Amino acid sequence: MGANCHTVGVRLSPIIDAYSYQTKSTFSYGTHHPWLDKNVGDAATEVDPDVAWEKNLKV
């Protein structure tokens, strides 16, 4: 039961799926929280691979 999407390939980073947990998501799981809004966006836009991985782990 529930929505499922098989239209995307393998994700290079775990944070890619985390956008659905943000307030601005059009497909929400009901997990809205200011901490997620701040930290998911921050991790997703990090360009340094080592720093990005640490931010992924934090989320």
C-alpha cells in the first residue's frame, strides 16, 4: 500500500531522497520540522565530497 516511484535510477547520495521530508516538498511523509528543512538543504547543496558525506551522515 502507498505511493511508490520507480522512475529514477540509483542515487549517488542518500540525501537525494530526503527532500521528501522537508516542508516545501510536494510529496510529504508528514515529517515537517525546521531542523530537517535546514539540514537537508545544507547537505544537498554541499560541493566538497568529504564535507557532504559528513552532512549526509548528520541527517
